[in-house]
Amino acid sequence: MKKLLLFTMAGIALSTASRAQFSEFQNNVGATPFTLSSDNNTFQIGGRVSFYYENRFLKANQDNLSHNGFDVKDADLDFLGKTASKFTYEFHLSVIDLATAAATLNTANPANPGIKAGYLQYTGFPVYIKFGYDKLPFSQGSLSEVYGTPMWSHANLYGGDLFSRRDIGLTLQAPLWKHRINLYGGVYSGMGENFFEYGNDASGRFEYVGRAEFSYPGKMKYHVIDEENSPIVQFRVAANARYEDKTQPNGGNVVTSYPDAPGAYGIRMINGKRGVYGGDAVILFKGISATFETDMVRAQPADANDPLYYGTSTTVNGKYVKAGGYAAGLNYNWQQIRSVFSVMYEDFNANDLAINATGAQSAGEQAWLYLGYAYKVNGFNSVFKFEYYRPTVESANLNPLKYYGQIRVGYQIVF
């Protein structure tokens, strides 16, 4: 908690002390935040507020209705800036999630972290240099803001269960050919959102992340809805990878030392070596957009008796565990009726060695179908959103569910 409080205080001090800074949200969906400018320096304050009603359709013999009710999704403040000397910064916090973190002493929720960004970047060189805490240059789905879609949450594949979405460290970006080509490379703590909870881990080793992307005919932001009804085809394709070795010294145990760091499936951080690789693509044309992403995890726990191996022998597991899958989406922006329709399907396996009660392998597979609708009063800055999703393949072993479907209906304001 001390790191969290110090980081928060430093960020607030930075945002209030700076005279004038940033003029453009990287992933802005159209909001016009409060802006101050002076001598080519600008300072901008924005944010968003959103809330919804959630209803889960419970299975037979289930009577816990705690998920059926109202909830606040976002209550964010975002401070962004740019100086004439080509420094930029951002400090983005979620008031609701900070309050939750203070109450639970847990700052590590990858889907709803209390601190979403806090970095300083210099763009005066051909290679941009960023230091601080921000989204990692990995996964189109993770980098795209869910508030710019009809959905209320990211897909499970890239929502933070298989790999961290944010971390503190150093990021280098090389924009080429007028930003049609972007190359990213970085070194990070490897603790992801858990950094504010635990600091660096005992291994003392970093995580390394790289991404290469190509867009045409010009630079593209991380938007998956074609709100501009592009008259010509626009697309982006990318490949990325990340690697870390978090083997703990003296037989240390990740689960014991950092209980929530391994994530829902025990694979987001492991006692051993772990690589994640994948690719993604998006295409936009005349209001229609399509997305595709695949991410795969290859984990090598250092202990042959690690629970991730599910008691299998080395001749069966080959000394590694695999996880991952794909997500594909299709969207249509019907401008005349201010509406966006979305459908998405994802399929992934959280552990290819998982064995169910009957001894069957690949019990970690699961699949989900998402349907979304948005009515835009003022773009996604003022929008009614409806989301329905249901599991089509359930992993009773790794992710037993008490429901067979869920709806979320609510409203979102971006300012």
C-alpha cells in the first residue's frame, strides 16, 4: 500500500504542478476534455463515468444472486500533457478501483486496476523513450479501450488472466514510414499489475516484450469500431511476443509469496520460464470492422511437481504447459440510427494438461459468445450499452460456472 500511496501522491503532484501539457488522447473516442495551452505546451484533463445493471441466469440449484444488481464500471480521471521540449506524460487513475484496493489491500486486478497509467515519454528522438507504468505493447485486444465498443469488458483471452496488461518499466518505440510501421520493445518488472502490491519479485529478473505492426494506408489508433465509416479499406496486422524467467531462488514458491499474481488459472506468473506469443489484425471499411487475435502461452515450471503439470510425467508434458486460443469479432456502425452492433467469439484452453474427474485430457478448454449493442447519443462519449454473453464450452475443472448466461445494461459518459 505504501507504493500505491506514494505513486498516487506523485502523480497528483505532477499533474497539478505542470503548467500545460498534452493535446491528444492516444485512444480517444471523441471526447473534448478540459484543456489549457500556453507556448506550445498543453495540459488536459479528461475521464469517464459508467455504470450498469448486471443479471446472471443461474443454473438449477444455484440461489446466490449477488451478481444481480447495479455496479459502477468506471469513475476515472485522466491527466495528460505535452511540453514544447517534446516530453509527454499521462497519469490515469480509477477512483472506484482505488477505493476498492484500499478496502481489500489488493491493487492487482488486471481488468480494473486502480492506477491505469503513470509515465513520462520523450519523443524528440527517432526512437521514442517511455519510462513508467502503462499498458504493455502486446495484444490488440488489450491495447484497445473497451469503452470504445458496445462491450463492457475485454475477452477472457486478453483480459488479464493469461498475461498482465500493464507493468512498470522502459518502452522504446520506433515509428517508421509515417507511423504505418511501428516497432516496440521493452523491459519491465514482470510483476504486471501486482507491482504496486508486492514490488519486484525475489528472482530479480525482468520481462521482455516486443511488438511489430503494419497499418495501411496510414496510421491507425487502437479503435475496433469504424465510427468514421471509412470510404477506403484500412487495416493493421501485428505480431508480438514476451518472455520472462521468474524461477524463485532457494526453492521459493510464487503462489505463497505472491498469492494473486498467478491469476485465475495459475499461469499469469509462474515459478519458472514463460513465453507468450501471438498475432492480431483489424480491418475497417464503410462502417464494418472485423478483428482477430490469437495468443499462446508456453510455460515451463521449474518444479517437476508443480500443480500446473497435473501430475503428468515428463514424457507426457515435455516439461512445459500450453495455454491460449483465439478471439474473433465483427462490428457494424449504422450511423443513420446511431447504433453499433457487435458479435465476438473466443475459444481458449487455460491449461492443455488439465485433467477432469474422468481422467480426460484438455479439460481446460472453454469458449464464449458475446453480443453487444450501443446507442450513441454523442458517439461513445455518451452512450447506452447492452452486452450479452454466454459460455458455449465450459471447463468444469478450471472454471466451473454457476450461470449459463449474463446481460449487462448501462450508460457511459466520457469527458
